Amino acid sequence: MKLPGTAAAVLLLMLALAACAMAADKERSEAMDSDPRILDFTVVKTPSRPNAWLVAPPDTIDGEASEPAPVLAVGASTAAAAWLAIIESEPRTRIVAVSPDGLRIEAEQRSAGFGFVDRISAWFIPIGNDRSTLAVYSRAQTGYWDLGVNKRRVRDWLQRLAAQAADPEEARVPVSAEDPA
């Protein structure tokens, strides 16, 4: 059976996507807290795949972060509330879990085309009463490459968070990062 060029290309693309999905690590993460939906950053290792992006302060993870964490000019609870607002403003995104203290947040975002799921974990760390930092780990749940999607997402959300921390009145105004992956 001979397929037209477009049909053959679509078939090859579907086979490639299936192969990526099968390559995903199916083992349960050791980095889950007592609530299996909330990530424990203290056991997170440096990402070894190009489909993840990790921002963290020194000495909070086992290894090196993809980039250092910012220091925010607001307390951890305020920053976490702003992060929740950012998540809620994003398309195809849902909050999976929030820790009892509200400082650890798990979310998922699905890709527009194929519905691939990315997991985004955040941990807000107090530095006194009016300052905080955070760890953010965004990673694809299937496949190997993500074409820089997780890196762009984290940088965009951090830019929006920094804008909200600098001026809480800007909390409802999205700011987009134009930084390429």
C-alpha cells in the first residue's frame, strides 16, 4: 500500500511521538512527600533530560539547578498566592495539590496540540518576614525533548511573579517572557 506524502509524514510523526512516550521513565519518583502529589525538593536531583527546567537556591537540591533562584521582595505566603494566580491564569493548567502551609504547590499544564502533560512544582522558602525565594521544577511527564517549553514556562512565570512582587497592584496583569529557549 502506497501512502501519499502527507499521510506518510503524519504516520512517521505519530510513530515518533509514540516512541517518545514509551521512553518516559515510568518509575515512581523518590521525591514525593507524605502527600504523594507534592514534590520533596530536598531529594530532587539535577535534571538529566532536556525536557525539564529546575530553578533552586543553593543547598536545596541534590546537585545543580538549571539556573539560580531569585530573591523576592515579599514574604513566602504572598509569593505563593501570586504563583497560584499565575497558574490559574494559564490555559490548560490545573492545580494538583497545595501543602497545608500553602508554600508548596503542584500544577499540571497540557500542551495545546497533543495534550502532553508537564508537571510544575514550586516551593516557597521564607527569608525573614518580607522576603522569600523559591524552587521551581517544571518537567515533561512523557518523552525526552520538549523544545524548551519547560524553560520558557518557568522563566515566564518567574518574570510575572517578580513583577507582582515589585508591584502587587500588577497582580492581574500578565507579563510575558520573550526569552528563547
